[in-house]
Amino acid sequence: MGKTAVNNPFREDLVSRNLAEACSVVIFGATGDLTHRKLIPALYNLAIDGELPAGVKILGFARRDWSDEFFCEGLKKLNRQVSRTGHDEEIWKSLAANIEYHKSEFQDKDGYKRLSDRLDEIDRERGGKGNRLFYIASAPEYFDDILLNLKAAGLSQERLGC
């Protein structure tokens, strides 16, 4: 007697998804309201939902003279207020361990060189070239400075990702 294939009607619409590989996210204008109220809570919520790849590095790029710790503490404080999921300290600690602050003016070419060096170091720590995402959360009058300096530092080149 032959076997008849039976389709499971509960699996018909299911799609297999792969998480993206680790990457570095650089946020220009990291001390501003957009970063604090929207970007970091969105990344935090992805972490809560299990959708943020392990090893994602978040680098805040702004001109204020802040330490990594001061930057993260400010993000945590506001995230407690605005996150749609509430605050989970263990998830936050895991995310915050991968957040760094990079102090530089948007017009400072040396700041972009230091950023490039740090991104290369992160790639070496991961054992390969990771993808990079640059998010401009600054006022529009800085867009040209940021984009031109990314290009001058060789950071706007397409790379062979992970």
C-alpha cells in the first residue's frame, strides 16, 4: 500500500526567516531626540522580540563630550519611558554592552578616520567583514558634511558583507 502525502494546512502560510548577520550601526546625531525616542527603542524592541542579530554594534556619533557610560545611561532612562514593551534589565544590559559613543564634529575629517579605524577593529574582532549601516539622525544642514566625510574616509564604498 502506497503512502499519500498529507499537507499540513497550518503550515501553508509560514515562511522561514533568517536573521541578518551581525553588523555595525552608526547613528549620526546620536545625542538627539530621534535617537533617544525612536531609534534606540526600536532596536531594543527588536532585541526583546529576538529579531536583533547577536553581535550588532551600535556606535553613536555626535559632538557632545560624553562617555560611553553617560550616553548609555541617558538612552536607558528614556527607553524605560518610551519602549512599547516595558523595560527588561537583562535585555537592556545585553544591548548596552554593544553600544559605544564616538565623539566628533560632523565636519571633522579626523573623526571619520577614527570611526573607520574603530569599525575595522570591530570587523577584526568578529573575524571578518561585517555590514555597516549609517543612519543620519541629524539636522538636514549637516547631511552634506556627513556624506562627504564618509566618502573621504572610504566608508561609503560597497563592501562584500559577511
